[in-house]
Amino acid sequence: MKLIDHLARPVGHPIGMYVEMIGKRKMHILVATLFLFGSFFLSQAVLFDAAVPFFLPVWALARARFRKHLIWVFIGGMFGSAFLGLGQAVIHLLMLALFNAVIKYPLMRKSVPLTVAGCIIIVQVLWQFIMHLGQPPVNVQLYIGFEAVLALFMTFFLFVAFPAADRIFFGKWTPERLGAACLVGALATTGMSGLMLGPVSVSGTLIHLTILLAALVGGLPFSTTIAMIIAAIVGVAELSFTGMMAVYGMTGFFAGTLRRFGKIGIVLGGASVSGFFLMYDLTLPLDTSHFITLATATIIFLLIPSKKLESIKRIFYPENTETTDKQQKWLAERLDDQLADFKKFSEFMSTLVGDRSSPHDNADVLPQQVIPKTCQSCFRYAKCWEGADNDMGGLLSEWEMTYSMTKKAKRHRVEEKIKYKCVRFNGLVTELEEQAASRLLTGQLQHGRKMLALQLRDMSTHLDKIMNEVKEDLTVYKPAEEDLAKRLQEKGIEYFQIDVLPGERGARRIICCIPEKRSDFETDTTVAERFILPILEEMYDEPFRVAKSAVLQDPFPHIQLTFGSAVRFTLDYGIAATAGGETFHAGDAYEVFPIHEGLTAVLLSDGMGQDLNAYRESRKVIRLMRECLDRKMDPETAMHTLHYMMSLNGLDDMYATLDLALVDLQDGRIWSWKAGSMSTYIKRGDDFLRLDSKSVPVGFLPSFSVEAKKEELKSGDIILMLTDGIFNGDIPLEKQERSLYSTLEKYGGFECDKIADRIMHEMERKFGVIGDDRTVLVMKIDHVLPKWSSFTPYSQTISRERVIG
């Protein structure tokens, strides 16, 4: 066997792994580099030839939003301060210590810029008081004030220019943020004044390149503004350098003026200003180094592709969406009109074909018997219908019940009895067949009309839902993502991506990406559970849970949260079934399946008979009903459609009962539809509830009606569904129900399958076994409880994050 350590690997495999690792963490590395060099140059930026105010603002920004990069800020800041002198490094350390000590208090976190300014004032006053033996000069006191004010404004601009890590490069840029970033960059260049690459000044290259880029993306107003800001900052940093303020300001003005001629016009406009001031004022430091630096910035500017700056251009020149908005609004209004017209049409058709005033809709029993005309005109009428041995009415009723059966044996036996008594048998049978056929067709017609009305109602509901979803997608005012984003912004919750996946109530999925945790005591789901979940529950009026949380590093460190519709209750069930009549196949069938996580369907069917055909018939009813429910058909419509198919199949003389229950596990409700099935029993503490129905089995009569029974559920409820084989028809039902209640009371604490077995055993023991199939389905409803973790009091160390998380 060959060990893995002895496998030959390519020579460049380790290098490839490092390259891949760097690629995954490129954003982290880029931000760390930015803070390292930014803090280095800002910590040695000197204004008014005395104030050094910018290290503490950078530290405050990193501590609030970029805690992982604090080490790089500290390293860069301390090295930059050390270049100015040991005393300056000590001052920055004291400011750092004081800031970290006071920022823990909520009052100090309310205004970070004021806290930064206060820390600088306290440290500098104490330092200068000691250095000048209690009598600091007035100019030193002014410098302390200038340094505090500059640090306050610098902190404000840093927080505007650098939002959370997820939005530095991928967030939306605004003119305010862009201006703040340019201001911070200009201040950073003041710390690069001594950095030279041969004759090229790094700070000068960056300043001139920034002015040219501002002219390209923002035009005359933006380039002039940026140029004047840079000129003012450079002049404040080096008081002897104020003459260059006019050079930078005019460079921005002329570069923006010639923007219409493209990059060449911007370059010529910027370069012409330096040439003019070279001839106009010989006291300015426009030497060879200045022009080489100018040429270097120009070359870099020309090499930058214009497409890379399109996103910045759109900040100043956004696309005109007024026409698109009007078109979408017009289309949404048209959809509303079409939807209203279709709803009126569907209501009209439902009323037209439904024939709600028809008495046949509720005909769940056979109509009253009418004496045939053949008998009324017969001389033996009195003997057959009014005599002491009158049984003709019973024979005709029995004949009518067997007429619709495809198996003719029973009907032939009844006809033989009628033929023995009736002298006009042929005419009587012909009239009976005409009447029965007329009643059968009338019943099927009425049921077909009702089924069509229900299907039209469902079609209207589905189209209403589809058109509303289409209209919501086309409307630009309040799509789901924007509505949720607005609510998060109102609560001050940072995010950078929201995806609302399509789904109905009880099966929603929402994905939200938020910055990584910023405090030591926060877990990955702290913000989600305490802030985002209440917003979602208020927005959708249903409970939610954090289905999944993942910390991702690509393209930058963030937390991806997946929210799903929460389920408040759990459903456990058990089944006990046995075949009757000494057969191997039971005519009962059942199925329990989730429509979605918050809704479970329970089906129980009892086919006619105890053989294999009865089982197939009940399984067919279950299968067809499940297909209807899976296709979002209304349960009432599905049961009518199923009855219509069963009554018109014409292949065999079969029908089946159907017991349908929909259990809502979100809000705790049960809906029950029954077609010839037994009652559903609910045990709640010491009370017992019963859901009944008088509907006939599907396929049994030409007409059919069904209605839903609704009941609220509570934790601890036991739901019992069963077939008629459990009860003995020779014993009063009330007595058997009392025995059923006592069995549930006695064994209710057992598991569901054991409860079902006990019910089956007790009912057979007390009331005997009948020759019919028997099925008992027991369900338990309980609250969903959170999983709690425990710890022993003998643990040596417990971290703060572990306790609070």
C-alpha cells in the first residue's frame, strides 16, 4: 500500500495553493494594506507646522468598523509617529489608551468625533502642562485647539468615506462619500511630502492625478472643488507653500473646462496652468521635479481605461429612468384593469353555472319515491300499494338503489321479485329505467355545474395571485427587497445584500448578508435573532427563524444569513391497521405528507369491501387527492373533482370514503373535509372535541357536497382519525365513544403508534371483532422547543462570548 506522503506532487503545487489562498483573501489583504499605509502617512501628517491630529481618528474608525485590522493601524501609526520623534509616539500611545478606556461607555459611543477630540485635548493639555512647567504659551494652546478641531472633522470624514467592510468597494458611492474620500486622500498626501522616487514626488503625482480624474468623471464643478480642497490642505500643511494654492485651483478649473475634448483636453488644460505660472511667478517651486511629476501623473491618467470609471461617472450623471418608471406604472395599471375584468367575469360565470338556488346542490339523500304511472293506471293498484301485503314500494326503492351499479346481479334478483308480483312488468321496468336515468343525469349535471363553478373560482384565485406577483415585479415602488432594505435602514442595521426568494406563506426563504461581528460578545446570529427576526415577522405577519448562518470570506469577510418561515408546532403520528374478513389485503389506505414545512396533509380512505379491489380503489382516491393538493387545488374543488371522476368512470361498481385533514403547524389549526368518513376526535386535556360531517362517500350518489370544519389546536392535543371498522354497528355509538375516550385518557402519554395499538386492542376486546378493515391514525401536536445547552458549575473558564452567545 502506498502512503499519501510518498505520492509525487507537482513542483508548483505549493505555490498554486498560496496563490489560491491569496485570491480568496484578496479583499482582506487589500483593506489591511490600506490601513497599514494610510495610518503610517496620516500619523505623520503635520498641519500648521505643529499639529499632528490624524492617528487617533483612524484608530477610532478601525475600532468601530474594522476590528480585524486594528493591529495594522497600530503598526502603521506607531511607525509613522516614530519618524516624527519619540515624544510624538508617546503622545499617540497616551491618546490611544485614553480613547480605549472611555469608548466602552455608551455615552462616549454616541458621538465618536467628540470623544476623539476630547481625548486629544486632555492628553495634549496634560503633556504641554508638564513640558512647560505649568505655563504653556498661548500659541501652544491654540495649536491644541486646532489639533482637536481637525481630528473631529477628520473622524467625521473618515466615517463617511469608509462604511462597513462589505460596502467599501461594493457599496453605492454618493457625492458626499466620494468627496470625503478625496479629502482623506489629500490629507494622507501631506504625510508623503518627503517621499521621492528619484525626481518624481509621490504626493505630487497623486495630487495631480486626482485632479485629472475628478475632471474626467465629474466635470468642471467637481474638479474645481477637489482642486481647491487639495490646495487648501496643502497650504495648511506647509504654510510656506501657499503660493501653490492658485496653481492647483486653476489646474482643476481648466482641466474641467476642457473636459468636452476628452482626455487630451483635460491633460492640456492641466499642463497649461503650470506653464503659465512658470512664466508668471518665478518664486513658485515649479522646477524640473515638478514637471517630471506632472508628466508621470499624465501618463498614468492616459493609461487608465475610461470604462473603469463608469461607476463613478454615474454618481454625477445618473441614468434617466423617468420614462421607464412611467411605462412600468402604466403597465401595472393595465394589469389591475385586466385583473378586475377577469374577476368580474369569473364571478358571473360561477353564479351562472353554479345555480346556487338549485335544490339539487344539497341533495345528499335519495329523493322521495314517486308512484309510477304504470301502477296508477293498473287494475291491481290497490292490491300492490294499499293492501296488507304491500311491499311494492320497498321493491322499487331497492331497484332504484341497484340501478347505477355496473354489476347487475342484485338488480336482476330485484326484478325477478317485481316480475312475480306485477302483471305489467315490462312497462313498469321501462318507466323505472327512464325515471332513474333522468334522475342520474340530472344529478350528474348539477354536480358537474357545481364542480365547474368551483374550478372557475380556483382559476380566478390562481390568476389573481400570478398577476399580482407579475405586477409586484414590474412595479418600481415597493418590491420586497426594497421594502425590507428600508426597514433595516430605519433600524440602523447594516447590510449589503438581500434576496427574497419566491414562496408562499409558511414556506418563505430570505437571504441577507451582513458584516461580520464587531464585538467580542456577538455570535454569528446575534443581530439576526434580536433585530432582523422581529422586522420580518412584522413585515410578513408570520413567524421566522434563522435557518442557516455561514461566515464567508469571498469576496470579503461577511455573514450570510438564511431566514425561513418558522414552525411553532411539531406533528408526530402513529398508525395501526388490520384487514378484516380473514384477507391479506385491507381496503383502507392512508398517507401523511407535508405540502410545505408549515402545512401537513393527512388522508385516510376506506374502499368498499375487504379485498384487493377495495384497496386499489382507496389507494386511487389517495393518489388522485394528493396530486390535486400538490398542484395547489382548493381541497373542496379537489374533492368534487374526485367525486366526479369516480361517479363517471363506468368501469366498476366502486366507491370510497375520504377523510382529509390539513394541519397548520405555524398557527396551530386543523381543517377537516369528510366524504362518508367517521368523525375526527381531538383530546385536549380532560375535554374531547369531535369533527363530524354528513357527506356521502365519493362516487356514491350523483350529487355531492362537502364542507370544511375548522378547529384551533394547542400543544398537547391528540388527534384521532379512524375508519368505520373500529365500531360495532350492533352496539350504541355513545357507549363505544366513552370507551374510546377512556382509552385515550389512560394511554395518552404513550407514543402515537402505541396509542393506536392500544385503541385497536381495547375496542376489539370490549366490543368484538367485526368483518371489516380497521385503521387507527393517532397524531400528537407539541410546541417546538429551542435546544438549550448546559454547563456544569465546575467549569474552569467560561468566555464572555460563550455565555452571552
